Amino acid sequence: VQLQASGGGLVQAGGSLRLSCEASGTGFSLNRLGWYRQAPGKARELVASFSSGGAVYANSVKGRFTISRDNARKTVELQMNSLKPEDTGVYYCTAGSVIWGQGTQVTVSS
């Protein structure tokens, strides 16, 4: 399984970005795809993922971020609205926290 993330960039506070992760290969479930992020000097943390009960979000992004998936295209996306400077970091797509994509940088300026 390989994960290819894209869509990061530089945006002003209050703006929006949409991240996309394309999965290739077999032997995994799209239900296990999710997004983590790592800010400079901080540990990697969960942003959003799918669980058996549906989508799960970090408290800090609830109401602003939305995770979605397209089973036919094998993609999972993260729509990020009302971005804040504290959302800055490298965003990683993951399959079950076992397989990781290369990361995409998100920078939110104040």
C-alpha cells in the first residue's frame, strides 16, 4: 500500500485548504484511512479519521474540518475551513496508523 498526499500550501488565517490522499495497492480498507499532523517541536497528533462508528475528529478541529472518502477513487480528503495559525504543520495521511504517506506542509499565517 502506498499513500500519496497533496493539497498543502500557505493560506491566511480564516482561509481554507483541501488535502487529498490517494491510496494505491490492495489489502487495506479505506475505513482505516485518516489524517495526522505534526507541528514543529510537537508530537504527531490525530486530526481526523474513520472508525467503525464514523468520522472521528480532534477537538481542536471539530466544526472546521471535514474528512471524506471516495471508495471508487481510493481517496480520502480533508476539507479544512476557518484555518488558524495553530493548524500549521505537516499533515500525514495514514492507513491504520501503520502505513504513512510522505506528508504535506500546511502553513497558516496570522
